[in-house]
Amino acid sequence: MKNFLRDLEYKAARLMYGRYGADELSRACLFIAGVMLIASVLLKLPVLNLIGLVLLIWTEFRMYSKNIAKRRAERQAYLNLKYSIQRPFRVMKLNRTEKDYKHFACPQCGRIVRVPRGHGRITVTCSQCGRSFDRRS
């Protein structure tokens, strides 16, 4: 039995050699597809079932693809979208937890800039892109 499992593991590794594999986008798509498939059963909506199956097939295609540059570009676009959505919530959390500093997101590059509280209206300069913007600390 040990030899069978070892051979199976070796064959799976050989199959994935030179292929892209799983990443954050794949895991997110699998989660969304699972939620849609469960919702289609509970709500009896065949449209959700179809969307979930298409998403599963697309995710499998991405995982077995040998076009690594294209898959990396897709992943980077997903991460850019994810971080642009998360950024305002990160700034709010930082402003809530840190009492001595106030945090702002740069309007040009999105970098979070920290300034001391209680200085009134100040000009903040981003250390990454150099853009200046006025905010109240």
C-alpha cells in the first residue's frame, strides 16, 4: 500500500511539472464556486449552478495551464483589485487602533502614510511617489 501511495504522489508531481498550480485567485474562485453550488441547491436556481460549474472549469484550466506568464498577470490583477478594496478598511482600522498617529492613503499610489495627530491641517508628502496632499491630522 505504501508503494502505491508513493507512486501516486510521484505521478501527480510529474503531472504538475511545468504547470501553474494553485494560487490566491484559484482558492478564491474555488470558494466562490462552492458557495454558488450550495446556494443553487438551497435556492433551486439553476443559473447559480451553471455559474459555479463554469467557475470550477475555469479554475481547473488555470491550475493546469502551462502559460505561466498569463496566469501571473491574472493573479496580479486580482491582487491589485483585492488590495484596492481592502485599503480603506486597513486605514480605518489603523486610525481606530493607533491613538498617536493618523493614517492616510496616498491618492496616487495608494501607500499608507502615517502622520502625528493634533497638528491641524497639514500637507502630507508620500514617501513613495512624492505627491503632496492636504489633510487634517
